[in-house]
Amino acid sequence: MATEIKEEPTRRDFLYVTTGAFAAVGGAAAVWPLIDQMNPDASVKALASIEADISAIEVGQSVTFKWRGKPVFVRHRTASEIEEANAVPLEDLRDPATDAERVLAGHEEWLVMVGLCTHLGCVPLGQKPGEEKGEYNGWFCPCHGSHYDSAGRIRKGPAPKNLVLPPFEFLSDTLIKIG
Amino acid sequence: MAGNSSYNPTNKVEKWFDERLPLLRFSKEHLMDFPSPKNINYWWTFGAVLAVMLVVQIITGIILAMHYTPNIALAFDSVEHIRRNVNYGRIIQGTHAVGASMFFFAVYIHMFRGLYYGSYKAPREILWILGVVIFLLMMATAFMGYVLPWGQMSFWGATVITNLFTAIPVVGEPILSLLIGGFVVDNPTLNRFFSLHYLLPFIIAAVVALHIWALHVPGNGNPTGVEVKSSADTLPFHPYFTMKDLFVVVVFFIPFAWFVFFAPDILGHADNYIEANPFVTPAHIVPEWYLLPFYAMLRAIDFDVFFISAKLGGVIIMFGSIIILMVIPWLDGSKVRSGSFRPMFKPFYWLFVVNFMMLMYLGAQPAEGIYVILSKVGTAYYFGYFLLVLPILARIETPKPLPSSISQAVLDKNK
Amino acid sequence: MNMKKNIFAIFAVIAMLISTAPAMAAAVTGKPAELQKWSFAGVFGTYDTNQLQRGFQVFYEVCSSCHGAKQISFRNFAEPGGPEFSKEQVKALAAEYTIIDPELEEGERTATPADRWPSPFATELEARDANNGALPPDFSVLAKARNLAKKFPMNFYDMATAYQEGGADYIYNFLVNYEDAPHGVEIGDGQSYNAFLGTGISMMSPLMDELVEYDGTDVPLTVEQYAKDVSAFMYWMSDPHLVQRKTIGFNVLIFLSVLALLMYLVKRKIWAGVKH
């Protein structure tokens, strides 16, 4: 009774292949929601970009904002800090970048960086008045002793890269959008 | 059983593997060759539907656990968060909730099929008892799962059901506090119910493995109730029954999808969208529909019997209504398996089905007036069917002549 | 098969009961509910964006001073399938509210679209104090926490037609049935009589004709219209992804139907040579 039926092999195979392919496509479509649910949900994505009011930050002051759960350093730099950063020859840098590449044109006094050391992710010191600023008048990571300069570039210590710049833009002179 | 194995390793690697762990041989014998009676009808496909439903519930459940928070302050909001914010969360959560109902719908068909065709009779008693164990585990799992969203019905359902244990004399109260970990249902209760709700499905899966093992020893029954006599009576499981089962699974998914996508809340109770409040009991406490018949039997006992209080009596009846299923193989002494050949059995059977549906209806009605009387009648028939009808029919009934074999029955049918 | 015949008989009886039952639904204890035609009801239902915007206006101008909506984020108002306000409108709306944030030095900040709708009262106690001891329920899922109690077989009829919008009917009927208490009915101090509930209730009738000014439409400014609009809006709040869910559902059902047909053909082909 279990003998195979050999008539019309092509039409039968066509039906089997069609059904199999159809089921496979449906199965794949059903699997996607089961995977996608692990991606950031709508409430997390809603916080992907923030607006930060920087009108109250005086020259020489820094403020830390929270963006995507990470600290973002916003520093209103003094003229001497900018000058100092521009004076460094590129060949002295581990991760070469000019000061102009670290800021937005026309807003050179505003340095906006993710405040996590590129070595192992600690938060460097130097945001608050009186904190250790490191040997290069910028930021100093207390975990393993990385020194960043006034443009947030790595100058000494184990960190491989400059402090990361988040995507940001000026919505007005006093309002920036990060992310 | 497959008898002589048809599995022949085709190359050295397979041979090497087969000598150490004959997994492919086992799969070939039990998933592909397993001979099943060729005359089994569509009511037999629900075993496969149930296996698929268990997998669906476990997968969606694991996903929900990634987003759910078992804490009384956060549980309700975390379920709303899943529905509103998690990618496809509304659908995954709906699938799990509706899935519980579909699972029970399928299990009831599976069980009533067994009751009609005498699937519990020798040599399948253990197979049947394992099935009842699975049913009990399913009810426990569903109950604890219903507590997790921490709505009003969750809370009061948990309170009422755990309080059943206080009916037990002397040790009832200590058992209650042990179960709920406090003076009332509270955060410790929610936490342990979450843990157990996650654990139990895997225990169900293990018992299902035993259930299938016990099935593969005598093989499938069939609508005639006549045992397989020769290989002419059977077909290999694959492709005949795999494709038949898959077809039914796909069809089963259509009403399933209907509820998930178009009415995901309709099988639940509106009160469960109100966050749990230990100071306000909802006007009507009703369990989910699939527990209603047993709930009706619990409430039907509102009188004391000698030293047994109404409360204890109700609990005994409710648990007894399921435990009694385990001993049916010894209550129904009829030599004929299939109800199709038992003229007197049939009306009693269908009355039992209608009675079960009536109890389901009564479980959702307020415990007053005519409903109480009907519940008592229904409970009496439920037990009477097993304790009186089946044993007596076995003695007095003259069954119709059985076909000599499955093949003969098929020939007769196709004449 | 006898068993099959019997099952069909049962279904036939149920179908008959359904088809002969009049379309009615019992209210809680008061007068019967008048069922409304909701644009979002049934299989093909979608929200009416204009209605949701009007309903939002009623919620915003009337209800939101006492009732919160803690599951709703401002961003939800701009999402497809909802009231679909523009991103700028949502941002401006959020900016009207303040969020308490103990992490900040100031302790509070202006709300953004990512924030939840802030509760009008800081604590339950405060809410009760302001409302004569009653607690105004949160609106987020209220439309699903209320329902019309439908008896067999109407509940099966609803399943077959995918009608689960009883909550919106409940809210509508509740809002339009404030009346003077009939003779002999006692209501509590400071309560108003609601004929739909058949009891007194702590909330006064919140709506009256021409209470809310709808801009640029000729929709009537009546209690019935406001009640309808705000009920629809509340249903959206309780189920904001209804439209997306149903859209996916259509694809799934079409897919399953075709696959079921193919599987049937496969099964038939395989069994073709077997008498069974």
C-alpha cells in the first residue's frame, strides 16, 4: 500500500516544490518578528536623539548631558584652549585630527563629545571645576591614566583613540540636537 | 514499533555516528517509518496540533519573559509596555494569550476523541494517564500564567484558587502560606508563579515525550478500535500522516490568527485591564473559559455531607473530576473500544459532551437560582457517566459486529 | 461519520441561535446600551484620524485635568494609525508639561515627545483630596477595562465578527446618560445619577453642548458627538496599534488560506493511491 505513485512526476513535484517554497517563505516571515523583538523598542528609539539647551553654559564651563544612556560632554571652550589645541603638531598625536575636525565650523568654541574613555569605557574627569584635568588641560581618565587635551584628543596613556564625537547639529545658537 | 529497522547508513560518517548515537536511526523509525492505521480520521490529527501549540507557547513565552517584569509594582505596566513599545509585541503577546485558549481547545478535542474511541483501553492505559497528567500540568501552567499580567482577575483568581487549599483540614492554612509566601497573594506569589510558569512547560514537554513513547509501543488506535493485524492495515507516518497533520495545523492556525489579529482581547476578561487591587473584588470572578466546567463543579457543592464541609466537598469534587479520568480504563469494562460500535454508549456519550458544555456555560453564570440546580445536575451526570454509565453499559450492552480487520473495514466503507 | 454529524448539528444549533438573537447588549444594571457604529470595529475597521483628533481635544480640554494616561507617550500622537498630529504639534504639546526628574539639579524639566503623559496628580491621596474622595481612573487602558456584558450566544457572534469594541460603547453610553435621579433612587452626597449605570457616581456630567469648540469642521457640538469622539479616542489609547495589527492579520490570513489549500492538495496527492 505504501508504494510510490510514479505517474505525472513533474506535476506532482511542482506542487510539492511550490508548497514547500510557500511554507518556507511564510516561516521566514514568521521568524522575523521573533528576532526583531530583541531590537531596541519604540520607547528606547524615542530617546535616540535629544535636544540640549546650551544657553546657560558660560565660557570655560562644561555640562554633561545624558544621551542614549551615555554621558555627553559639552564644553564652552575659552580662546586659549582653542589656541592650545590648534598649536599641537599633528605628528605628535596618536590619533591625528585637527582641532577644526573636532568641532563644527562657526561654532569652534563648542566641543561636544561622548564622555567615555576609548580605552575601557570609564568616564574621564575634568568636567567639574577643580577636577583633575590631566597633563594636557583637557580630561583625565582615573581608571588607567589616559590624558586628553582641550580638543578631547588622546595624548598619553593606554587609550587608543580620541574621545568620540556624537552626531550633532545646531538648531539655533543656544540649542543643539545630539543624535 | 518499527520492527526491523529500515535505516541504512549511506556513508562512513553516518555509520560512525550511528554506532555511537543512533539518533538518525531513531528519528527514521519514529518520525518517518512509525506505522499507523490507514483509517484514522481527522480527529487523530490533534495530537500534532497540540505538539505545535506547545512549541508556539514556549517560544512566545520565552520572548515575553525577555520584556516582562515579575514585580507587583511593574508587572501590569510591563505587559502594557510589551503591547505598546516592543517590536511586534502586541502580536507576540496576543499569540501567547490567545494561544493558551487554542491549546485548551485542541486538548479538549483530543480528550473527547479518546473518550469516544476508547483510546484509554488496554494496552494504552499509561498513555492515557500520562495525558491526564499533561492536562493537569497545563491547567496549573495556564493558571499561573494568567496571574502574571497582575490585573484584577489575575489577583483574585490567584486568591480564590490558592484559598482552595485551606479546605484541607489542619494543614490547609500552612499549605496556603507556603504556596503564596505571605498572608495574602503578593509580590512573593507573583515571583514564584513567574518562575514556575517558566518551568512547567518544560516539564510538560518531558511528559509529552513519555506520552509519545507510550504511544509508540502499541501504536495508534483507530476509529474501528480493531488492532492492527498486518502491515496492510498501516501506512508509514511519513509522508502520509506528517502531511495530513501539517494540513490540519495550517487550518487550525486560521481561527488562531483570526483571534490574534482581529480580536486578541475577546477571549479574556475586561477586568484584567484594571490593575490588581487587594481591596476591591470584581463583581463577578470568572476563570478563563477552559476552566469553567471544573469551576462550575466546585461551586455546585454548597452543602455539607456528614463531616465534609461544603468547601472541602467542592474542592474534592473539582480535583476528583480530573483524577477520575485516570481510572476510566478500569471503570469502562466494555471489550469494544470504539463508540461507533456501541449503540447504547453513543447517546450517553453525546449527553456527556453536551453536559460538559453546559457546565462550561454555568461556570460563567452567577451562583444563584436555576444555575445552581443545573450545576448540581451537571456535576452528578459528569460523575455518573464514569461511575455508573460506563461500568453498567459494559455489562448490558450488545455491541455491533466488529470488522475482522482495518483493511476489511476500509473495503466495506469504500464499497 | 456519526461523530461528525453530531458536531455539525451542534454548530447548526449555535448558528441558529446567533442568527435569531436580536442585536442587543445588557448594561450593568441600568438601561440597555445603544451600540454605536465605530469606524475601528470589525475586521476592516480603522481609526478615523479626524475623530481621534476631536476626541483628543475633548480629552485635553475636559478630561485631562483629572484623568491621567500614564501608558501614553506624547510621541504616540504622531504615530501612524492614531490621531497623526505632526511632529511639531506633538513637540509643542509636550512642551506644555513638566516632568519631575530627581536626577536633575532643578528636579524637573520640560517634557519631550519621548515622555509619558504626566499624571494630573502626584499621588493617589492628592487625587482623592481634589475629587471629593473619589479616584479618577487612568485612561490608558480604560476602554478595554470596561465592556458590555454580553450573554451567550451574542458573545459567540462577537467572536465570529471580531467585535471587541464593547468598551467604547460602554464609555459612550455612560457619558450620554447623566440624568436626574428617578424618584425613589437614593444617590450619595455630591454624586450624580447615571442612568446607564443605574446608580449614582462621583463624577458630575463632564460634557455639555458647545463645551468644546471644534475648529474648521461642521461636526455638531453636542454631548453625543463629544462622547462619541472621546470614546473613540480612548479606544485608540487602549489599543494604539490596532490598524497595523489588522493589516498584518490580513496578510497572515491570506497566506494561511493559500497554504492550507496547497497542503490539502499535497495531502490528497499523497493519499491518492490509498484506500482509507
